Amino acid sequence: MITFALVGCAHIHTPGFIKTMARRQAAGEIKVKYTWDPNPVRCEAAAKELGCKALKNVGRIWNDDEIKAVVICSETNLHKKLVTAAATAGKHMFVEKPLGMGSKDSRAMAQAIEAAGVIFTTGYFNRANPLHRFIKKEVEAGSFGKITRVRGSNVHQGALAGWFDAKPSDPAHDWRWMADPGISGCGAFGDLGTHLLDLLMWYCGEVTQATAQIDIGTGRYETCDETGEGLMRFASGAIGTLAGAWDDLANPCSLLVSGTEGHAAVINGQLYFQSKKVEGFDGKTPVPAEKLPPALPHAFEQFINAVTGNGPHELVTPREAAARVSVMEAMYLGATKGKWIAPK
């Protein structure tokens, strides 16, 4: 049985991760020994759900040889200190996205994780989707020919519905910090856009230049961006566009990959595919479920699988996580300067 600790309980995905950890703890696969968070209310609430001890001193986790893995769900501006400490202590780690506040700290963390030789992944869960895995397989098979353009969209109604409003009556579930870029590292465009950015880079590789138009939208969260559209040039020659927002009621057209020999689109959760090199797909009717690869577990489940040696896992590397932050940083800078920016 592998012993875990929850380091930071701030992220909006933390409640879901706690449920997963509690379920796998009940199944006898893992043991959760500690929670830590600078906010004692959050820390105690998480510890109660997991049946473990809440700590005031995070150093006890780094010095405890029984703890082999940590789940870092703190505010983004605490990541560098926590990730570096975890790497130094040799702890396997799941770190919520984005990895860091910007390119510099993200790349430093990636180097520390690689040097430590520990298991790592982050919260890019879209790779597990059968639709996206199908596209990845066809990209690798050359079914699209030369990919000329890709589009990704990840939007929801978070700002419209007030998901990030302060909750004085429920401080354990107050996500207001996520709409403060000084703490989170980004607003809506970065928060949601990074998921589809991961897919586009998974398909097309390195981004050489990027820019964007990013706006505050409804202004519900003051100067925090609520909507944006990015533009990228890939080293392969492909052009990419990326949408991320908290100001949309739905996200009907989430993905497009187009090339000289084929194309694929995900519309309302269904995949449409056509290629000159692949028979049986006309691009007009959804790809049937029986022709899709099986789904992988959620990225967080895959991390537990990797640490425990119990179940499938295809993890995001530290360098991949850092590269996504670098491209996103370039898009934000491009929006400010009104020009193309090369990711650092």
C-alpha cells in the first residue's frame, strides 16, 4: 500500500480528487496520511473527508519516509516552493495545472522533477477521451497528410454562473483566488484554454510563435480575463487557434484537425473523420463507438495507477507541462503587446 499526502486543498478540482483518493483508500490501494494547506479550514475539511491528520507544518510531509506520493492542489503561486520541496524529498507528485506562474518557474520545476526521477503528471485529462485518442492515432499514422490547421475550444459558463465568487459562508470551497491572476497565474483563457492547448501540442508538437486577443468579458471578476482567442504557429507549419472562456453557455465545436489528406472535428461530443488514406469514414456521420479506442482513466486516476502499479497510465511529462505554460505565457504577452511572441 502506497502512502499519500494532499498538499494544498485550494483548487476547484480538489473535492473530486478527495473522492477518488477516499475510494481508492477504501479499496485498500492507497493510504492518505496527511493533508496540508495554509488555510486551516480547508485543511481540516479535507482531512475529515479522508480520515487523516491535518498538518500545520508541510515540512513533516517532506521528512516522512512513509509518504511516497503527494497531490499538490495549492494556489499556483505556491507551486514552485512545494514542487521543488517534493522533488528534493523524492516524492512522486500530481500537480494541478498550470504547472507554474510562467515559463521560468515552470521550466525550473520540470528540471527539478526530472532530476529527482519521480513519477509526475498534471491535470490534462482530455488525452484520455476516446475521441481524442482516435485522432492521435490517425495523426501518428499520417492519415491527415500534412496538417495545415488545428482549432481547439474549451469554454463554459463559470463567470456567468458565479463559480468563482467568494464564499464567506463556505471557506473550504471558496475558489475566488482562481480569478486573481496574481495568485492563479492566469484567468479564464489560461485556465480552460490550456487543456485544449495540450491536445493541439500533443498532435502538432512545438509552437514557435503565439499571440492572442484576451478580454475581461462580463467584468464580474474585475480585471481578470474571462474570454480569449489565441493564435499559434507550429514548427511543423500548422496554424492553430485556441478559445478559452468562462462566458459561454456551451462548447459545441471543441476540436478541429485539418490536413492535406484528411480532417477530423469534434462537434457536440461526436467525432467526424475523413481521410483519403482510410476507408470507412465519410466525415458526415459520427465515428461509431466500436471504432474508437477505449477510454483511459482520468489523469488523476492514472497517476495513482502509475504510483501503485495498478492500472493503465499514460502520463504527461514535466517538460510537456512546462511547455504549455510557456506557450500560454507567450499568448498573454502577445495580447498585451499586439504582436507575435516566441515562447521561452
